[in-house]
Amino acid sequence: MAGRDIKKLNVDMGCDFKCEDCEKYFDCNAPQKETFKKRGVYARARDSMAKIKHKILILGGKGGVGKSMGATNIAYALAMRGRKVTILDQNFDCPTIPIMLGMEGGGMRTKDEGGLIPAVGPKGIQVMSMGLILGEDEVLTWFHDLKRNATEEFLGYTDYGERDYLIVDIPAGTSSETVNVIKLIPEMSGSVVFTVPSEVSQNVAKKAVLISQKANVPVIGIIENMSELKCPKCGKIINVMQSGGGESLSGEMNVPLIGKIPMSRDVAVSLDAGEPFVEKYPDNEATVVINRAVDMIEEACGYK
């Protein structure tokens, strides 16, 4: 059986019209999808996020490319400009946003009538993260259903209030975890895709661009992280992980390259210390790239 036939069977023959569970949601044109959007958790998520003006996805095809670093510093840079910002950390297995914002030991609260209230961190940034719920030595062993339930809780049963931005840190890959988030967040303003210079990473990051486009979420731009290393003694530029990957992906997908973030000890130390580098190191090249990304996000959202 040809590969295209297998994919067709997965969508057409395997459908039980339970859109909540479906990983092929964006491949499907069944009219039942419109019914799904008017019921249950989808309707609750729409109501819960009704006062959030703009939702921005932070994507990457594989783990370890800097999505959480990017989400944290983009959110912080927006907050430095006076925007009301919330970060939704969808990395249930390895949540790091609270660490990068210096919020360890904090926690989210529950409302008397049920549902969640986000924790509030520096610059008034709201944070929704399993890292604020789990103990230091707790490990999640959740599979699809439990992760979907947690996603629905975060999106449909949380009191966000009035916010300018929701920055969503999406798990690596394009499986059900990613699809569940994208299909439940209404009217997204755009996405930013992170990658690293290696050719393997570009092949995977391309899928992040494709799923964003398939979901009709405009891709604002691509950031190449860990782009190069500058020798602290001689100043020579060393391409540790090849070079040109970001430009290649940008050209192939016709998506702007926002910039390249070089390897930097200052960036690494700031993440561990919970002090976002966009404030601690305003002249660092990483800060320049993040601020350029924020300029493009603000322009895409009509602020410029």
C-alpha cells in the first residue's frame, strides 16, 4: 500500500468524529469540525481567552533548539514595553519556564468555583506551567489522554483576564500534544519557529512551519539559535554546528529569517539564574535578535 493511501485511511477510514482526540484535525474537512467548535471544551477555551488580544505560538520541530528560552525572553521583552503578557508552558514533561523566570517555589491558585488562576512573575507576567504544580522530584508519565485533559484545563478553565499577549511554548514535534493546543486556541496571530544550524534540524523545523501554515497561523519568522561561537580570546567566529541552516529554511519556506542567536555564556547563565537576558544583557546579540522578533510580532499584531 502506497504511503498516500495509508495517510488517506488514517483520515477517512479511521474517523470516529471525535475531534477532541483527533491528531489529523488539520487534514480533515468533515463538517463535524464546525459542530465541535461550538461545543464543550472548544467553546470554553474561546470564552476563557476572550479577553486576550493576541496569541503567539513558539514552535520548533525538535527538542533542545531554544523554544522555552525564546518564549521566556520574547514574553519578557513584550512586558518591558508595557504589554500585559501570559506564558502558557505546554511542556508537561520538562517544564522550564518557571526556572527561566526565577519563579521556582511559586504556584498557581484555584478559584473557589473551580478552575485555575495563573501565577504572576516578574514584570507582571502570568505563567501557566506544570513546573508550578509538580514537586522538584516528581516526574510525569502521562500519555495522550492525560496530557489532553491538562491542556483543556489550562485553556478552558483558567481565569486569564484582560491580556495583550498569550505566548505559547509548544512541545517539540507535530504530534497530538501540538495539535491539541493549536486547535483549541482561537484566532492565533502568528508563530515564531526556532531551529539550530544543523541540516537535520532544518528538516524537522520545516514540519513546524508546515503545521503552522496548515492551521492557518501566519509564520512571523524563523530564529536560528546556537548559530555560531565567538572565541573570547581571538574573536574568531567558529561555526560549531555548521552554518546557513536558518537562511536555507527561510528561503525554502518563504518565511523571514529574524536573526541568529550565537552561543553565549551570558545567555546560558541568565537562563539558569532566572534572569532573562533581554534585561540583564541589553547589548548581547541574543537580545538584539529577540527584540527584532518582538518588533515583528508587534507589527503583525497591529501595534506598529
